[in-house]
Amino acid sequence: MNQTKYVSSESRKTAYICSKEDLIANSGICVLFGDAQIAVFYLPEENPSVYGISNWDPIGKANVLSRGIVGDIGNELVVASPLYKQHFSLIHGQCLEQEELAVRTFELVLDGEDVLLLC
């Protein structure tokens, strides 16, 4: 479903990006929002339970991060790129192996059955 719904939340706007039903526990999906591919990870045992980073792997030069394996390294939630296995933080986007590289992060919230992007 490619609907965009903007909702004002106090002083910040939110945009609907997908339904909780679209998510896969402990894994990622790719959501197209405008021109941006967002890798959305649903980790139901974590708080918050949804994380968003760019789907673009700057090392492998492909949109693949949503297909990576999620885990943690030293209490840092990460996704391992399926191409060259570098780890990207789900919190701040930084590559753990190559600190000069980072991917964009997106602040997401789970509001009932909706996954919202904080704008």
C-alpha cells in the first residue's frame, strides 16, 4: 500500500510508512517513502521495537541492508550487510568496521498497528 498520511504529534509531524502487519519479527523489510528506500527492522523484544536506516549499503553500493541479519555487538543493535558483512548501527547508522562510513537513520515509532516516521 502506497499511502501517505501526515499526522501532527505535538510539535512534530509523522508520516505513515507501513502497517505492523507488514513487519517480520527480528528481521527487516524495505519501504519506499518518496525517493528514499528505508530498511525497517522490527525487534519486538527491544524498546523501541522499530528502527529505520537507509537501505543503501555504501560499501556494496546496492540497496540491500533490509535483507541483512540483525543482532548486537557490544550491546549495539546492528544489521550485518548481506554483501560484505559490515555491521551498521540501527541507532546511529555508523559502520562498526569502517567508522568513517555511516548510513542515514530514520526515527520510527509503532503507534498501534501503524509504523510512523517522525519528520
